[in-house]
Amino acid sequence: MLKQLSVSFVIGFAACLVGANAASAQDTALQLTVQNGRFEPAELQAPANKAISITIKNNDAKSVEFESVSLRVEKVIAAKGQGTVRIRALSPGRYEFMDDFNQKNRGTLVVQ
Amino acid sequence: MALHDDRGVTARPGALVAVALWWMAASAHAEESASKGFYEIETKYIFGFTEGSGIGLEGEKEFSVDTIGRFGKRDGRYAATETKFEFEYTPNQYIQVEFGPLAAGHNIRGVTDLDDRHAITLSGFFGELRYLVFDRPASPIAVTVSFEPVYRAFDETGGERVENYEFETKLQADVELIKNRLYAAANLIYEPETTRVMSGDWEKESKFGLTGALSYRVLPELAIGVEADYYRHYDGLLFDTFTGDALFIGPTLYYKFARKMFLAAAWNAQVWGREVETSNRFNLAEFSRQRAKLKVAVEF
């Protein structure tokens, strides 16, 4: 029993180490635009228990840093640039995100 | 009738009202909090010596200088510090790694069983692996488990040359009592260590710890709190022979003074303790009378 638990922990842990970053075709793909210092839309929806990819397109002339403590991601997106963050499968709930360079710019990912 | 006869039943309406009031207050507080700029916060460092469950953001790196000072023995003058020069990295959304060198400082004069010493030196290395087991909102209580091997070339307490290996295992749990404002945390600690002393003998010991803390954000960037930490010390790696215990209580502080910089501080005093072999009021053989922590970190 202890051996089985140890093996499953090691396999799960290794999977966590190597498998969290690559986007896959099964991901829920979401689009977010930064326009005039605001996320559009300010609220995103996604299904629970499925990995999520959010592509952020920055139309502004200033860089943004997409950041979320509860989603545990951060990414700097250059002015007029685009970037993607991949998020693990989430349980239902509301997850805040913001632009760390402009903290008044905030949004929410609603998972249900 | 039953309400008067059954103590459990009479207590229940009061408890329900209290829970309902607390929930309403917490909900109102959460809405008010958001409007005042109280958004999500990393919980790892807001509880003083007690650690929260946070593991940072994927890809985030942090460098910090983290000093713990221990002050006061039964007699003489005693001050000892250990500083971690810590690099912290979160490679994905589940784990966090930390490592770095240690420096030790000792200022000891006239303490029974310890040599007088006044020295600061590089003293060892540490590594830490943290794994997030449960997270909010899937679980109301977020839990992280951590493993921290440490090598020391100088004794933590007395500063003499030794060969010391420690392996701290810790369960760190926290909960949001009021969303984005009031947090509680608890740590469960098992810390075995083995030390080869000057004579060549290996001494084995272990420590059990149970700590609890509350932290309240008075401002979006500032959290203050209180913690109580209880430790039991044993000879042997697996709690073989109990030698004494101690209870520390004190305030905590967390201040994010720039977008990517923060400091965390705590001070504890031993308020109760016992040594098995003596009738002394505090345990000052294995613990100090007071201890303090100061961590300054920059994220990049």
C-alpha cells in the first residue's frame, strides 16, 4: 500500500513538473483584449475541470502584466503584442485577475 | 419544551444566528473590501513564523534575505541569528522550490554550557520543495506540504563547528475567514536532525511543532496579526525521549512596500515552557526566551 502510494505520488509529482505548461487541443481557449487600459471582456466564462488557455491581445501602447494570485500565473505582454497563459483545470468559482502595471484594470474568470 | 430540556438544542439557534451574522458581515465586508482595493494576496508570508499555503505564481522568481534571531538563555548574554539568502522559484502552478546559503551570527557571553563567542560566518545550505495539495476555492482550506533539507557546518545554538543535517517536513494550511481581509493559518511540523559534534559522536534529536496564526489586512498593503507556536523537543529522530517543550506568542507584520517588494516581520516571546530534567519555569535549554524574524524580498 505504502509502495503504491509512493509510486503514484512520484508519478503525479513528475506529471506536475513537466505537464503544466504546454497548451493542448483539449484546452478551453479564451480571448482577452486590453483596450484603453481595460480588459475586454472584464468577465470570462469557462467550464470546470478542464485546462484553460487565455490569449491576451494588448492593443494599447503600454505593456501589461496579466497576473492572478488564485490562477497562479503572470505574464508580461508588450505594447501591441499578444501572449498566452495556460491554466490548470479549475474547480467552480470566481478567479480574479488584473494588470499588475495598472492595478485598476481588473477582471474575473468565472468557472462553472 | 425541547429547547429548554436539551442543552444542545438550546445552543443551536444561538449558534445559527451567530453564523448567519458572521456570514452577512463577511459578505458585506468582502464587497466593501473590493471597493477599497483589498484584492487577492499571497498568503505565504503574512503569518510571521507560521507559513501560509501560497506557492507564488508560475514563472515567478524571488530573492530574499530572511533572518531569524533568538535571544536570551537562563543566564549571561545570548543572541544568535541565522540568515537565509534565498532564491525562490515557482516552475508551475503546483510546486515551488527554494534554495540558498545560510549565514550564522552568535554573540554569547557567560551562558552556562555554551562557549563565549562573537562571530558571523557562512554556516551551511538549505533547499526546500513545496507542493500545493489543496487550494481554494476547491477546498475552503488550502494546504501545502514542504520538505526542507538543511546542512549546517556550525551549531545553530552555540556556534561551534559541527556537521549537522536537518530535514524539516511541514504541513501549511490557511483559510480566508473574511475574503481578502482576515486569514488564519496553522502549521504542523516534524523536524528530525542529526549532528556530529567535536568528539565525533552523532547526536540525534527531533522537534514537533504546532503553530497557529491570524492575520488581518488593515490596509491593502499592510497586514498585522498574532501567532502562537508550540514546540516539543525530543532526543532521537522519531520522538524517542521527550526533553521539554515551549509556547511562544507574539505579533506579526507584513508590508508590501513596492509592487514587487515586501517585508515580513514577527516577534515571539516564550510565555510558557518546561525542561524535563529541571523545574525551571521556561525551557531555555532547547529554546530561547525570545525570537524575531525579518524577511525582505524582491520578486522578479
